[in-house]
Amino acid sequence: MTRNIPLKRITDFFYFALNYFWPVRCIFMIAEQVLVQKFLNRKQRQKLKKPDWLKIKLGDPRNQNAVLELIEGLNLHTVCQEARCPNIFECWTDKTATFMLGGDTCTRHCGFCAVNKGNPEPLDPLEPLHVAEAVRHLGLAHAVITSVNRDDLADGGSSHWAETIRKVRELNPDCKIEVLIPDFNGDDSALNNVLAARPDVLNHNTETIARLYRRVRPDAKYDQSLELLERAARFRDRAFPEMLTKSGIMVGLGETFEEVVSLMHDLRSVSCDIMTIGQYLQPYEKRLPVERFVTPEEFAEWKRIGESLGFKHVESSPLTRSSYHARQQTENGKTN
């Protein structure tokens, strides 16, 4: 026997089911969208395989182990490890390293960086001495020192910076000292603390073009970085003409060739001496993806353009990093 169900009861049940199960359905729809996006991201990464020109040599593990043991023994950190630098094997084989002050946790949230984010530990008061001892042990002719951002400190860690420069010079009087500093949130006195210690090279990376700052460096300002470099150049011209200023960027994050050239003009407008340009490589999945791999020919053209603009030296290649071949960069900058 067939029973006729009133149309109203059918529609009532339909609306009840729609209202009752809709939140659950929404959850499944969102989960489905997340899975689809992950799949698309994975497919995109599969398409962007590293080209042959980004292959690296592993080098001699004995020298690499010696540097690692020294660093761990002195309770130090290196940007080579924390930033997952592709040149770590080559540099450590040559017994060179870039020392990172202030611990291994940064107070900023840059989209490209592999360094830990969060609340850092207090500064180690013995760190300046330990860096100086490591430089002496390695017999470095050119030491590169950088740091995490320490926005938790009143002076951004600049006094710690200055003490490290002084200690390195005290124990290694013939060693050239290059510092890669943060922006100190535009604090003039913090920058002056570092400049007063007279590093041989004052480096502050602009990292990317102005248009991409919100995505790549959300806690920084493009104009503030240029202003820092300009103030350092004024100090150089007034008090320490032997010092060089320097800045570097990554490419492959979505910038155009012409935007990089425009940035080069900006750096020259603040009298920057040395520029580095290298390929961005995604350190792990939750960092910004690589938009494209820039060809060696484009890097060579940026180098040509930069030299024509008046830079004393331009290091531009897929594997270039701020501290890669830093000694040679400085030597070229001094002779030009």
C-alpha cells in the first residue's frame, strides 16, 4: 500500500535537515578546500624543481665537523645552520662561518626565514668573548656576524653588538669585521652604538622589493631600511671612510626584473657600496613558496647594471648570500 506524504512535511523535513546538518557540512567543505589547496601547493612545488645550477658540493666532512664542534663547544649559533644556508658545506669546508648573536629565537615573523620565532632567552653575557675566541681559533681574516631581531630589548641588542665587535677586534686585531644588523626599529641611538664600535662593513639587508614587504617582511618597513643605510653612509663619510655599507636581496618571491633594477637605484641613492642578489629557496613547507627560479643570465645582467650604477661590488648569482664570499666582496669593494 502506497502512502502519500504531504508536500509540507517533505519540505519541513528538508529545511530541518538543511539547518541541522549545515554546520557539519560547512566543516567538511572547509576541510575539503584545505585538502585541495594543499594538493595544489604540492603540485606547484613539484613543478618548481631545482634547476641544475642550484646543485651544491658537499665538501670535506672533517672540516665541517671541526667547525660544528667548535660552535657547540662555545655555545654559539650560526646563521649557516639556523637559516639553512645552501653554502654551508662549502663555507664550513673552508673553516668559515657566520656567527649569529642573541640566541636562536627571533621576535619577527618574516615569511622567508627559517629561524625560530617566539620569545627569546636572555642574552648570554659571555657570547661576545666566545665569538672572539671562535674567530681566533678558526684563524679568520674576515669575520661575519649577524643576529636575530631582539625587539624585546630596549636597545634592540645593539650594546651586545658593540661589545662583540670590540671583543673580536681585541683578540683578532688583523681580522676584518663585517656585521649584518637588524633595523633596530629605526632607533638612531641603537645604530650609533654599532657604528661607534667601527665595523669594517656595515650590512643591512633590504631583502626584497618594496611592493612585497607586507608579505615577506611584515614587521619591517622598506623606507626605514633605506634610512638606516643612509645614516650609516653619512657616518662613513664623516668619521670612518674605510667602512663599506652593504645590502642584499633575495629574488624568486614574485618581483619583476625591472623592480630589482629600481631597488638598485634606491640603494645607490643612499650611497650603498656593495650589493648582493641571490635566489630565494624555501627552507620548509610553512615558509613562502618559490615563485620562480631566476636564470644565471638574469643574475649576470643585474651585476652588469649594478656596476654601471656605481656600486663598488655586486655579487649576483643563484647561490649568493649576504656572507657568501664576504671577504672577496670586501676586497673588491676596497679596490674599486
